[in-house]
Amino acid sequence: MEAGIVGLPNVGKSTLFNALTCSQAAQSANYPFCTIEPNEGIVSVPDERLTRITHFIVPKKVIPAALKLVDIAGIVKGASEGQGLGNKFLSHIRLVDSIVQVVRCFEDPDVIHVDGKVDPIADMDTILMELMLADIETLQGAVAKAERTARSGDKEAKFRLAAIQLCLDHLAQDKPLRTLELPEAEAKAISSFGLMTAKPILYVANVDENDLRGESPLVQQVREKAASEGCDVVCVCAKLEAELAELEEPDRSEMLQSVGLAEPALNHIARATYHTLGLQSYFTAGEKEVRAWPVPIGATAPQAAGVIHSDFERGFIRVEVYSLADLEKYGSEKEIRQAGKLRVEGKQYVMQDGDICHFLFNV
């Protein structure tokens, strides 16, 4: 699963991406991090439950869940018509699973806004409009093909054509497709189109150093608009986070304390992006490693096993499950088993966030 970081020019998008990747690179070697290309990186998702587990099960290494971030070329008005780096922007957006949009909520005369003034709502509307126009073009292009195939009596094509029309009608009301509740079958019928306004979005309000909690009117505007779309907002000062990312401990902790933060805001972004992607974590724990695994909310036990290896899903027999609360109560897996708190679940079990698991399989 991956998220694309987008935004207009000079909103702090690349500063934020660089801070995220620099911060991750500075962490323990046990944490997975790599820069795939100059504009791609894999970052870990901070999870305090890992520390709690290792208090009772001491491993050789600890591995958090990870997600891929892509720093996508900045957008300008007319991107849907190829203006600026529009075509590159749109092609990359189609490939990611969710969008992280950086919105400028700070004033700085040395950083010129592309439209001459700081207006976060206008910025949000600009990108939304470009994505909607691109989606409309994609859907209109698919109509002719679906109509030709439908005339031959193809039931799937008729179904797809109806789904396309539902989407076009929704977009005609200036509403993004993520606010359209399509039945699963219809959503699957158009899933290959890579419709951009159907992707979940997280807004990141890039704030001034004097407004770290996002109390300014500009941030309030972003929160209100995001709430109307059912989206989350995270506040971050990209400039401050870039400085923090370059520091070693204990200097980083000292600087955080001086500005009244318990942890870097980048941690909040990683966790919020994880949530926006519809992911939760389960854990495996042993002497070799304690590890968090990302799995879609609602995934079954075999699907969760497949995240580790496809053979685990293919040959799934059962899963032994216990909770972190039970580990903290009884102190060890052995005591949990003896207390009768170790559950044995089958193929229909729906994974819960925070499950600690042992999968049994045979291939």
C-alpha cells in the first residue's frame, strides 16, 4: 500500500517528504527504511504497542509496519490539460492507494505563493477540480467502449456502463467520487480506471512555528472543509520537522520539549496515513523478532497470514491468537495458554487490531 504526497508549488510538500525520509533513516537499523528513488521512500509506522510487547517478549529485533510514500510532482491549474507537470502528476496519482495533500497554512513573504496569496481552501479546490476533470475525461473515454460492448449483449459491459454513469452524475455535482457510496460490485467494475477522486485523502496543514497546534483561522478552514468530506487533518510545521529530522538524540528530545511536543508530528502523519489507507496492525512475537504487520480492516485470518507469505494463506489451517492486555496481565505466552486465554481461530475469523498471532499452515 502506498500514499502519494501532493500539493501546489511552495506549500512545503517536498520539505515534508524529505523530513519524513531523513527522520526514518536516522532511526535504528532494525526499522525498515529505504529510499527507492529520489521521490520515493518507505517509512515505518510508530506503534507504542511494540514497546509494550517487548517488555515481556525480548526479541533480537523489532520491526514496525511500514508504508510507501511517493513525492508527486507539484500541480498547477490546468494540470488535467497537461499544464506544468500535469501528465506526470496525474499518472503517479493513479498508481497510489491514497493521497496526502499538503495545504499551506503559514504566511512567509520569502516563500511566494503560486497564486499570490495564502488561501488553503482555494488550494484544496484547485487540486480537487483538476482531479475531477481528469476523472471525467477518463470516464467519458470509457463510455464509448462500454457502449459498443454492451450493444453486443455483454452483461458485464452493461453493468460497467451503469457504474460509469453513476460516477459521471456524481462528478457533475462537483463532488469527489470518495463521497459516492458505490456497491462493491459496481466499484469493482470500474476499479481498473484508477479514478483519483475515489481515493481516500488525508489533509496535512503545514503551519507556522508559532501555531504548532493549528489554532489559526487558516487551519480551522481546512478542518471544516475536510470534515465536510469525511477526511482527517494533521497539523505539522514542515520547517521544524526538517530541523528535528537532522538531530540526534538527546538533542531531538530536547528540542521537542522546548516547543511543547511529545513526539515529532511526522509520527502523527505516518499513523494517520495508515488509518486513511484503511489499515490496522497485528503482531507476531518471538525471540527472533517482534513485528507489526499491516492488514486491511476486515481481513480474515488467512488473508492476514498471506501478508507474511502467500504459502501461509494457501495452506492456512488455523491461527492462535491472544491480546496485548492478556500478555500484560499474565506476563508470558505460556501463562496465557495455561489460563485458557489463548484462542484458536479458523478461516472465518476477522482480524482485530492488535491481535498477537501464531499461524499454522501446511502446503
